[in-house]
Amino acid sequence: MGLFDSLRRDKKAESAITNEVVEPAEEQPEELVESPDEEVVDETAGEEQEALEDDLAVVQPIKSYADKKPVDHVVGMTKIIAIINQKGGVGKSTTAINLSAALGEQGKQVLLVDLDPQGNATSGLGVEKGQLNACIYDVLLNDVPIQDAIIPDVCPGLDLVPATINLAGAEVELVSEMARENRLKDAVGTMRGKYDYIFIDCPPSLGLLTVNALVGADKLIIPIQTEFYALEGVTKLLESMKRVKTRLNPSLDIFGILLTMYDGRTTLSRQVAAEVRNYFGSQVFETIIPRTVKLSEAPSYGMPITQYDPSGKGAAAYSELAKEVVNRG
Ligand SMILES: Nc1ncnc2c1ncn2[C@@H]1O[C@H](COP(=O)(O)OP(=O)(O)O)[C@@H](O)[C@H]1O
Ligand SMILES: [Mg+2]
């Protein structure tokens, strides 16, 4: 019996005492060598292998940045845009996914950074969180280079930095870190020149993650749901923007206000849209995102609306918005 066998045995005995689970992968080779019923073991292994192959057929292995398709055009100035509103459920993630995908389809190179611990942009693009080696949390707190967290080509022209629930801890853990407001800026800044647009899907709060987005972004897109409390909280958001602008990011500005979940049949939707236009003037995008069931269904199929329902009004609206974004320069 070799030295390693006795070591393995010791390890097994030790884990029996501590009730540790012995990983089957460690155990198996030993049994394959020693067991007299080699064939029986082999058969099971074969079945397991088949089951594993079946699994792999369903879940695609996650690609890394090194596998990225070559970019087919010269990337000019990268625009970093945070999609932000501390109110939940106003259409931030829906806009992050569908605007990014529409721009990608129109030939732009786009990176979407999911900065919400809920990871809606990640799952909405069909990325299995359980399979990830790294997410934005590791970039912000574990010094993982952002390239190592990028999943390339989740859709044509669109790469993703995913978020997992690990990110929920970041809000607290960042507090004691050096340069805590600049973490995202430093990471995303290294990608300037590689993408036409970098979008940041923000969490529904004004905590340190959102401050990181305000510091890291050049401009903001603020989605506003056309409902009764539409402008509630917007003043507070604008105050946060001004504070960050004065102290940390002088060029920060609004890129556009986006009216979402618009239902033209209701007087309320029309009134709110008019009120928002009155308040923000030409900062409001011409394009209005209509309320449509297809937009709420698409994420559960892991697809942007341009793939899930290409001929519907949701896809039309986000394609139109993409053109408006390009025209705004
Ligand atoms: N235009 C729309 N029409 C119908 N449902 C929408 C629309 N935009 C968003 N939703 C749905 O509303 C909910 C909140 O949208 P979401 O984009 O996740 O908001 P946020 O990221 O601001 O919290 C989601 O269930 C989403 O599918
Ligand atoms: Mg969201």
C-alpha cells in the first residue's frame, strides 16, 4: 500500500470523526483501484457520466473573457451610464437588459454590469448564478480583475458582469475599505476603449453600491414609472447626484429620464407623463416604454425582449430607445 493510500485513509478516518462529508470525487478513484467488483463500480460510473452529460447538454458551460468574439468595429469614446432610481420596481433591470441588448443588436459593443444583489439582470439574461466563478462582488471586494468576471457574448454584442447574492454583503463590507466609493470606478474604468457603452444596473437603495455607481458613471438614465408616486424619491436621488458631482465626479449628469410601464389608456399614465415632461423638459426621452406582459415574461426565459418577442411593441420601444441613446451622443 502506497503512502498516499494511507494518507487518504487517515483523512477518511478524520472526516468520520468530524462528520465531514467525504466528497465522492475523492473516494471514487480509490475504490476503482481496490474494489474486486470493478465492473459493477464501472457501470455506476458510466451511468453517472451519462447523467452528467445530460446535465451539461442543458446548462452551457460559462465562457470566459478570453473566448470573446473579436470586435468588428473601432470603439470610440466609452460611455458609462448608470441606470438608477432608489425606488424598486420602476423598470431599471428591464431597461438595463433590453436597452443593452438592443444596442448590441444595432452593432454596438456593450457591457452590462449587474450591481444589484438580487441579480435580476443576470438571471434575466439566462445566466445560471450557481455556475459562476466570479461576480461583481469579487471585483469590488476581492481584487478580482473585472475581465475575470465578464461573461462574453450573452447576446449579440453584449457582455455581462453578473451579480449574485454575495453582493448583499458588499454594502456593509465596503464601509471599512479604503477608497470605498471608487471601487467600481477603478474596475470599470479599465474597460474604457473596449466597449461603446457600459451600463450599470443599480440596486433599489442609496447605499454604498449606488454611490459607487454614481462615482463610476459618466451619465445617468433614470427610469420613472408612470404611476401616482412617480416623482417620489427623485428629489433625494438628484441630491445624491449633486453631492457626488461636487465632491467626487464633477462631470456626472443626467443622460435621460425614461418613462416606463406607460398605459396610454389610463388618464393617470398620461397625466404623469405630462408632469414628468413638465418637470424635466428635454431631458425626458421621446421614447416611452409601454406596459406589456411580454416585457415581464421575457426574463423568465432568460431572453431580452428583442429575442423573446421581436415583433412586439416592447421590442420596438427598446430598439427606438437604443437609437435615441446613440443620437444623444
Ligand atoms: N414595461 C413593462 N411592462 C410590463 N412589466 C414591466 C415593464 N417593465 C418592468 N416590468 C416588470 O415590473 C417589475 C419591476 O421591473 P424591474 O425592471 O425589475 O424594476 P427595478 O429593476 O427598477 O426594480 C418586473 O416584474 C418587470 O418584469
Ligand atoms: Mg432591478
